[in-house]
Amino acid sequence: MSKTETGRFFEDFRLGQVIQHATPRTITTGDVALYQGLLGGRFAVQSSDAFARSIGYPRSPIDDLLVFHIVFGKTVPDISLNAVANLGYAAGSFLAPVYPGDTLSAVSEVIGLRENSSRKTGIVFVRSTGCNQHGGKVLEYVRWVMVRKREEKAPAPPDHVPTLPEAVAAQALGAACPRLKPTAYDFALAGSRHRFADYAVGEKIDHVDGVTVEEAEHQIATRLYQNTARVHFNQLAESKGRFGRRLVYGGHVMSLARVLSFNGLANAFHVAGINGGRHVAPLFAGMTVFAWSEVLAKAELSGRDDVGALRLRTIATRDHPCADFPRRSGDEDHPAVLLELDYWVLMPR
Amino acid sequence: MSKTETGRFFEDFRLGQVIQHATPRTITTGDVALYQGLLGGRFAVQSSDAFARSIGYPRSPIDDLLVFHIVFGKTVPDISLNAVANLGYAAGSFLAPVYPGDTLSAVSEVIGLRENSSRKTGIVFVRSTGCNQHGGKVLEYVRWVMVRKREEKAPAPPDHVPTLPEAVAAQALGAACPRLKPTAYDFALAGSRHRFADYAVGEKIDHVDGVTVEEAEHQIATRLYQNTARVHFNQLAESKGRFGRRLVYGGHVMSLARVLSFNGLANAFHVAGINGGRHVAPLFAGMTVFAWSEVLAKAELSGRDDVGALRLRTIATRDHPCADFPRRSGDEDHPAVLLELDYWVLMPR
Amino acid sequence: MSKTETGRFFEDFRLGQVIQHATPRTITTGDVALYQGLLGGRFAVQSSDAFARSIGYPRSPIDDLLVFHIVFGKTVPDISLNAVANLGYAAGSFLAPVYPGDTLSAVSEVIGLRENSSRKTGIVFVRSTGCNQHGGKVLEYVRWVMVRKREEKAPAPPDHVPTLPEAVAAQALGAACPRLKPTAYDFALAGSRHRFADYAVGEKIDHVDGVTVEEAEHQIATRLYQNTARVHFNQLAESKGRFGRRLVYGGHVMSLARVLSFNGLANAFHVAGINGGRHVAPLFAGMTVFAWSEVLAKAELSGRDDVGALRLRTIATRDHPCADFPRRSGDEDHPAVLLELDYWVLMPR
């Protein structure tokens, strides 16, 4: 029998199935440096141990999206090796800070299954959980993905579509953020004077800058996360595929948008929750990514007057600067849009 | 007199000569992270301090081939700066684990010399040894390389071709691997249930996945190892050279093949010895690398029932998936083959 | 009001203005590893903790130019986001060693302003200072940069051109270099037997090797330094710009030249001061960089017999090997020249 893993097909999943993912990973300052070089983040909390300590962290925490990508990467060989498309995210919560030296592992539970009418594919819903070496949960999120069937005629499990929240409740936010020391947050060092109170619901922010993605960059990033999805790495196969070229990992677009958002949201130092996300179009090397954000809501956190939560929708585009805030084009997505990400960030009050 | 190093030519070597190589190197978790990003390894022992500790290491050891490349890199300015071709490897043994914070240095002894009949080049055999900061040997291997003569008429040293073992003896393996704690190895976290007993001599494994190499990737990798061989970096010179383009460091192919081999050999967590290796054809950026392996032999280690050794031959190819196990084409190497590597790995029993 | 930073224009600067730059940064061994992979340095002091300790450092210090780039990067959003050209450097002094774990922040003082006759631009002179987490100065340097005016008619501040030293005084050098333990410096491990006494004023050294730069490499390097200058990253905008393509950060050329200079200057382990620097022509990806150096002066350091200072002028070129020591072509710069850097290095006596 072959020892090579071929990944699960749709008919291999069972509702309630719990899958322990392989390859636990110790995150180090080396990972932080490479993420820095690949993305270019400038949030002071993640950049400076001294800054992080001054406000109440023991040291700089690992960037939230780096934690997300590492956990996500572990799920790929078990969940989405035979995926056609990554359809969406919901109910993402960052539950504890992660620091260099922590070891992350991941488990997924199948919480929904629905065969498509073509009988060639089905949708798998999983809740994935990342844990640290003490067994503490650091991240939880739901994603759903369209997975091929091995055989069209194979019987499929009964349909079950989970009920998912439209957004993470504000009172559930902040578990991964220590209470900030009063008046300790240095807005000059952080790069902006704009704090929670300065943002208004409905406000749109063009993040202005653009960054062109190279094949080497997205490949290095995706390997850093031990994400093995084949479409990102194998030009020989992809040259005969849907797009004729390698596809950039959608999470790389999320990170690029997050980093670009510093220009306008410099004090949004922590991603606390992911309400939803949709990869609208593929990104390919050579294209230039831009982003803009809209403030969808503002929330106070129960019992905390140190930080407030902004609900943002950040749109990333390809080869299209965002001064015109592109999103929809009639009933359809604007053709330049790559990503819509709906998430909560925390900001000092 | 010029202060620029031009490297040794064939007639500069003497049998028995011992060369202390420059540039000792402290290996850090930063190197580990960059190696991770460039190659994408998934072996749990090297990925997770917690996993490594659970089975008996004090923490994750440095990847064996990263140790090899760092030691190899040091030898380049002294041994192979004027090399035409890297001909082969033998008698490679990993003698002690290397951990982040260890400092490696390298020494080579000239153990063989043979002028070629053209009198333009000769073959130099060296035994290179990597040591840690305590003077302990961590790696020893023999390589032979064809080196240019400075002057065709220069007298050459007398021929001496060393006797090299066909393979590293199984009883010599395992010095760099601590005794595993019984039952501690978690096969689910490691990514495969297949252990030593599950592999059979003659078994062939297609590692399935392919990875396309970019110029930036192999250049960054080769610089990480402080390997200064000019063919990897200088497009201006190489555009006028044999191939018209930069050549990927052969060791990068070894690492790519090792990483691809995870799919089918996920529990082969340690490269214990290198019996032989041959760079069959050059790799260039833009090509996609695939690999397959054959189990050549199995061996128990004397006095150890925790791990067994598999002798593998891994073949790496360019732009050719390995479902057909390509190796020979009549009397010749299959045209897609890049590398044949014959080595011992350890696997839990 | 927009929350997006657009950077200062010429008329926004005031003589004597002090600007605290954002984004303090903790430098780690991860940054060291990535800098290693991107540049390929071989100086033993920066490569090996054991070597550094043997001569009197507590561990390997951070490469001087990496410190420079990190400090420089912080100044970009405040000083040169609207720059047309980076004109020069002077009075650069490395004042204390930086080690992994140190956190750097930066402040700049405006020390000169001069509007150009076109009234469209002006020259801003700043003294930038990098400090560690204890408030100790680690680096100080002056740069001047041509900055756009927001409005041509805007009144400009009165002209003031600072007096800058032609070179850093030799007696001011060495603050970042501990006194070396006598006889401890191992010239074999360092890679060259040539010490301070072996270099003569007027001596020219061709550094021989060339290295081709890839887009991914310079982008990763520049992001590692959190340098946000747009010309390096945004192909969509640059395709319509002056050069039709992304420009490589000039500091990357400085680092490439420094690393190439190892071949001929292997014991020049510390850059102690930067007397002047000029980016003569732009570098683009795909080009191959070469370098040569001339010894401009030699100096003893007051009260120190362990090290001496060489004043070097290193010239970097594009697509032009340096055996002919290219610099001038009649009254003009040689067309291959990218950079002239005039600096002090320390070398064991």
C-alpha cells in the first residue's frame, strides 16, 4: 500500500470527526524576522520588545496573522489537499498571545458537510483550533472549503450546514491582549496619534501604498507556514492548470493587506477576531497589491477601558490603487478585488 | 602582492595537507527559520522543540542537511573555488547533534589526488570535518571534485586515489541521535503511521509533489551557507558560460529532495549517514524538482531497539514527476535526473 | 481629516526641528540570519559568537550596516517619503555595539535646509541618531536629501547649509569596538593573514566577485529594515515612472559592496565611521554588482594598539567587473559606477 499521503476527498469526511494535524511547530524570533522581511510590518507592539513591555506584554507577541497562517498550514494536508477553492472564514478568535518559543499544534473538527449538486465536489466546514505547548487554545476559526470527491458515485454523508455567527461578539474579544498599562502607550513611537475615539463608523481609509509580489516571496512565506497546497509551488503542473501559473496563497494577501493598513490604522495593534473572509479573485506573482478599509462598527470591551474594538472591512486589490474605494461593480465584485476581510482590531482608547 | 583570494588550483594541493577553513558560524533559530522558508520541511523533530523533547532531545536539533551545507560552504573557498565539477560524496557520518547556539567550524584533509590525462585538471579528494565550539566532531564526509590547474605544464603531485567504503557501516550510525524514550514518539503528530517495520527492501516511493525553484531562493539559500562558488551568483559571468545562466547549488537539490521525501517517509526524522551522492545534471531556476526513493537496505543498530536504519536512494528530477520512477535510460542516466543520493535515515521501530 | 500619512514636504521642515521616528525595533538572531541569506557576509566576528568572544566581545555584534539600515529605515516615513533623491551622507559614527535583543529607535534633527532655484524642491539635511533600549547612542550620521515641495509657491524656510566634516576624525573612532584581547584574533579562522600593517595608502583592491540582484531579494531586505520608500516596492507605479521599474534601495548596494570587500579585506571586521557616500546611479534587479576599494588613509587610534583604522573608498559598479578600477570617465563618473562610499574600517594590528 502506498505510503504517500493523497489527502482526504469529500466522501472521506464525517460529521463530528476530529482530526489531529501533524507537524507541531515552535515559533521563534527567526520566524518573526522572516515574516518581517516578507511582509514589512510596522506595528510597534510586534516590532519592539521594549514597546510591548512598556504597555503590559512580557515581550513582543507573535503577529496574529502569522499565528493564523501557522495553524492554517497544519490543516492543509488533512483538509484541503484536494480542495478546489477555499470558500470562506468565520468565527475566528485569537484566544491567547503567542510568544517566541511557544509550540503550536492544531486540531480540526468537521462541523458541516454538503455535497454539491454536480456530485463531483462537496463543501466541508471545519472548526480548527491552534493550541500552545501547555494545551491552551490560542486561535479558533471556522473555514469552509470545496473539496473534490474521489469518485462521483461515492455515497456522500448527509447534508449538514452549520449555523455561523455573522460576526464575533465584541464581548468575546480581547483574550489575547493584556490590559494595557494606563498612559504607557507611546503614540509617537507607534507612528500615529489616531486612537479609538478618532475613528467613526463608515469612515473609509485608503492605505495608499502598493506592493508587488514575487514568486520567491510568496513561496518562501507559504513554506514558512508549512502550507503544502500544491497550487503555490509547482509551476510545471500549474502551467497546465486553470490559470497557467502558480497561485499566491490567499493568506499572503491577508497579511499584505494587514501590513498596508498600517498607513491609516497604525494603532490597530492587535487582530482580535475574524468575522468573515472571502478570497474574491486569485493573485499571481508580478501583480501589485493595494488595500483600503472601512470602519463597520465600534465596540467597547466589557470591563475594559484600555482598548476599544473597531470592526473593519479591509479590501485588497490587484493592480488597482484604492483612492476610489473599489468594492462592487453593479451586482458583482469589482474586478480588481482580491479579498474582503471582515475582522476586529483593538486600539488604545 | 594581491590580497584577493583566488583559491587553490590542482597543483597547489598536497596529499595529507590539512586546511583550516575560515568563517566559523554560530547557527541560530534564525537560520532554522530561513531554511524552513526556503525548503519547507515538515519533520516534527526539527519543527517542534516540544516534540523533540518528548522523545529525548533537549530541543529541536538543526536539520542534518543544514549542518552539511554550513560545513560544506566553509570548504568552498579553499577547495573548490576553481572547480569544474563536484564529482561525488562518500563516507558521510553525522556524529553529534547540533543545536541553535552551537558554533561550527571546518577542517579538510587532502586524502587523494589524481591528475587528469588532459593535464588541464585533476581530481582532489578531501575528508572534511565539521566541529562544534567544544571541538566535538559533528559531521565528517569525503568529497571529490575536479579542479583546474593554474598552468597545464605545472608538475602535478603523484596520483593517489583513496579507498572509499561503498556505504557507511550500519553499526557506525546513530551517534547524533539520542536514545528515544519508549512509546514517546507520536506518529499522529509526526504525520504518518509508517514505522521502520513497515518498509521493505526494494520498495519504491514516489514523493509526488513538485517545487519550482526561483533565482532568489537558491541564492539566498547558498549565501545562508556562506558558500561562495561563483556559478551560483553572477549572471553577468554565467551568461557567457557553459549554460548561459546561474547554476543552482547542488546541495539545494539535496535539501529539496529530502523535504519532498516527507511525503512517504515522514518518520525518517534523521539523516544518519551519506553513502554516496552524485549530481547527475545541473538545475536552473524556473525548473520544477520532483523526487522518488527506493529502500536499498534495512539495518538494526547495535544495542538499540528504539530506531532502525533505512538505506535509501533518493532520485531528484527536473520537470519530470516521478510516478514512473525515472533513473536510467538504457546505459545512461535518465535525462530528467538531477541527483542520486544514497544515504541512511533513522526511523522509530 | 485623512488618517493616512503622506510624509513631509520641503516646506514642512524647520531648522532645529527634532523628529522622533516611529516603530522601535528589537533586533534578533532572526534578523541576522536573514541579512546573512540576503547578503552572504563572511566576517568572522559577525558570524561566530565563539570568535567574537575570543577577542573580547560578549557575543557576535550586529553587522554595522544592518544597524545603519534599521536606523535609516525608521527615518524614511518622516524625512524622505517625498524625496526625489538621496544626495549624500557624512559624519557617520558607530558609537556602541548592538547585540541581538537590543531595541533600536531613532530621532532626527533638521540641521540644514536650502530651497532649490526651481522652487519645486529643496534640500533637507538631517542628523539622525539611533539609540538602544537604554538610551545609549549606537549610531549617528548626517544625510541630505532632495525633497519635493507640496506647492511651488509655498514660502520656504531661510537657507542654512551646515558645515560638515570632510571625514570623521580618526581619534573619534572605535567606540563600538571593545579592546581586543592580545594575540586572540585568529587570522586563519578570519580568512586572511593581512593585517593593518599590510595595507598601504593608495593600494587598490579588486574584490573580484559579482552578485546578481533579484527583485525578491532587495524587497525582502528593504522590508527587513522597515524602509517604506515606495520606489522599491510598487511595480505598477514605477512602470510609469522615471525608470520603468523598481529601484533597489541604495543601502542594499552599500551592503553588497561591503560583503564583496571581504575578498581582500577579510580582517576589516568593523565599520567604525562613514565619511561620505554618494549614490551615483540606480541599481535595478537583474544587474550584477561588483566592487573595488582604495585605501585613502591609515590612522592609529588614540590609546589603542590593538586595532588600526583604514580609510577606504569602495566603489560599487553594475555589470562591470572591477579589474580596471573604474571610477571616473573624463570629468564624469564612470557610467558603470553605482556608489562611492568613503568610510573607516578597523583592522587588527
